[in-house]
Amino acid sequence: MPTDDNAGFDFIEGPASHQLDEAVVGSVQDTSLVEERVDQICDAALELFLQKGFASTTIRDICAKSGINQASIYDYIANKNDILRRLLNKLWFRADIPTLSERLKQSEDVSLEENVARYLRDAWSKKRKGTLLVYRSVPHLLEDDRKTMRARDLAVIEELAGQLKNETGLAPDDPRNRVVANLILFLSAFAPMRDWLTKDVDDELILRTVSAGVAAMVKQIAADSESEEDAE
């Protein structure tokens, strides 16, 4: 198996790639300096948000940890919510990790179970900090940001449901396609939140067990679909 499951992927631009709007702060003209300072600020903020929580972390805390002077931090970011948006865009809306829908479209020679395994492996490892951040910070998101997050999730579900119809044999508008898509998205996003329950179980065993379960569920739905057609 390749070490980089994402190699060779052409990432699809669409609703699933939409990100949160980051504030434009133009007081510093040196773009390389701005990128460096923003990275410093975001790296420090991420550690603090995960450790203390978004609400309990202050700009003063972020300045102290990042080494950015409090008088100049607003030359690089607009406010604490702007930092959160940038972190979510970087960690949760990652453009370098294909969705399961993209994998199914571009890896037709790979089994559903293996595609699910590769997708979950990325979600549970490369996106882990993003998952933790979302889980702990969503209550503090502004309303427009919540709407964007929800719209993005719905778009991912719809795209995956559209792909799953090829696996289930169900009609495109059959709600079971969306139910399965929603469940897979839930597993990818929130299973890491419960990994303390399985800390003594090998990670690969958990991954393979869950992937096999998803594939078996889809296979059973496909069998039910054929039975329903035969009964008509």
C-alpha cells in the first residue's frame, strides 16, 4: 500500500471546499512577514485553545506564547475569532486531503472498504487537531461561521450520497443514501473524540473494523435494494 494515499489526486473544487472568510488586514505590506507572523500567532493559539479552551484564552495569552507584541498583533489578525477561522480553514477544511466522495470518483479500482479505510486514516490522524478544535470551539463560532460550517457539511453529505447510490443501487433521491453518508461523516469527525474507550486496541485494528462495518452496511443495503426491486 502506498505511504501517501493522496498521491495523484486531482482535488475537486466545489461546495465541499468552501472555507470560512478570513479578515483582510493590510497594514503590513511585507507578505512573507505577514505569513510568518500569522503562522506564529495561529500555532500558539491552537495550543492554547486545545489546552484552555477558546473562551478562556485571551489575546494577551496568545501574544505571550507566540512572542508577538500585543501592540502589533492586530497588524496581522483582526481578532480572536479571526484566528479561529484561520485555524479551522487550515486544519478542518484541508484542501490536501480528499473527501470520500473524491476517493470514490477517482479510485474506482479500489474497493469501498479500502477507500473508507484510507479516508478514515486521514481523518483520524491528519485532521485530528482540527476535529478537537471544532469539537471544543463550535459553541463560540459567530452565526455566519456556523452557517458556513453547516453548509459545508451538507454539501459533503450530498456529494457522498450521490456517489453511494452507485454502491447501494438505490434511487438518487432515496434518503438511505444520505443516512449512510451522514453516518460516515460522523464516524470520520467524532470517532477520535471517543478513542479513550479503545486506547488499548491497535489503531489499525480499529480502522479496519470500522471500515469493514461500513462496507458491510452498504452491501446489506444494496442486497435489500435488489430484494425490493424483485418484489415489485
